[in-house]
Amino acid sequence: MIARHGCGAYHIAVRVLTLNVNGIRAAAGKGLYRWLLRQKADVICLQETKAQLAALDPAPFALKGYDFHYYDAEKKGYSGVALYTRRPADRVIRGFGTAEFDREGRFLEAQFGTLSVISLYLPSGSSGEHRQASKFRFLDAFRPELVRMRDSDRQYILCGDWNIAHKPIDLRNWRSNQKNSGFLPEERAWLDELIDDYGFVDAFRIVDQRPEQYTWWSNRGEAWSKNVGWRIDYQMVSPALRERVRRASIYKRSRFSDHAPLIIDYELD
């Protein structure tokens, strides 16, 4: 949708959707791609695809009317990110220049004019101390990239699974999780830094300040049915896009993985 405003300016409604699929094959088998076609998103960001492009039959993973960009991990069945774009990207960038994490396929950027949309997958530290150490290394390695983005003339929408709940409002059992990966003080301070020092904005919270809005639920117990969840999937945007956020929703009527799709509508120049 294109709307004309004063002085000849045009604004375009842009829908961006992000989802950790926890295995692209498994999500496809649960009807993800039929659902995606109905969403009419302009950019779709997927994380934790867990498949190498060379091993995929492209037919089930093609979306009519979209270009498909994929950045897989060297390790089979692990990590990986993808992007679907209705408009051809001017440029696609795979990785952010840190070998350890580029080998794991965690960063994929599509550029459209002065706008960049990034599919981002931060490491999880929940499986042990060695993975938490890797997560902390990622946070340190990504800081210079955030500084570069802050100082750039480009505008950014960073979509993905950040594996960190920011505030107590962002998870059900915050008191008992303060010493657990995903809600550690150091991780939350890093998100504070992202917002306070680098200027990024949590787009969802611009339009929805309600509690109990989660995007991930453990497969243990009855977390899903009781809505014992975490909000760890975000669209973090450049400061200039703060006033461009129009609507946000977390889709929960169907389940494609242990995460829920996060959909945000913007009005962009």
C-alpha cells in the first residue's frame, strides 16, 4: 500500500515477519509455507533453519513472488538463517566478519536503498557453560558492528531470535530465571547497551506494552498451554524508524516451532 502525503512525499506500508523455525524442514511439514504466503509480508526472516542449502530440494522452500537468500552453517543440522524478499535486494551480505559465528550462519543482511533488513540468530547458552561462553563472545564481537550501524547513514531492522529476555515483563518466571541463560544480568545489560548506547528501538514495545506477550515456550511441561513463555524474538530498529512502527502482532493460532512469528508493520518513505 502506498499513501501520498504532503509536499509530494510517499509512504509505503512494509510488513516484516521474523520466526525461529527450529528446523526449516520440520516447520514446512507443519504448514509454515502455506501460512507465509497468506501473510503478504514484504520481508521474511527465518532463523535456526538447521539445513544446508545444497542438501535441500528447493521446491518445498520456494515462495511464489519472493527471492530466497540462505546462509547456512558449516555444521550439518545446526543454526542457519534465511531471508525471503518480495522486492529484489540491491545487495545481500552474509556474515558480519567474525569467523567463529560466520561459520555458524548467524547474520544475513538484505539492502534496499538506504534500508537494511537483517535476519539474526544469537547463540543460546542454555546447553552448558561452553555455549554460554560462546554467547558472550558473540555479544562482544557484535558490538563493533552495532557501532558501525549506529554511525551509518543507513536505517536498520534487525530481526531474529536474540535468546535474551530484556525486562521482567518479557518472561513469566523472571525471579527464578535470574541466574539462567537468557536472563542473566550481563545479557540484559547488553540489551540495555544496544538501546541506550547504540540507539536501537524495540519495535514491538513501541505499539504494545502489555505483559505476557511471549514468542518462545519450552517444550517441557505445559509451558505453551499455560503461557509460561519468554519474549526473546525482536525487531530492533534504528532510531529514525521509531515513529514508523504502526502495528505488531505475535501469531499463536498455529504452531510451526517452539517460537511464534513476530509480525510488524511499518510506514516507510
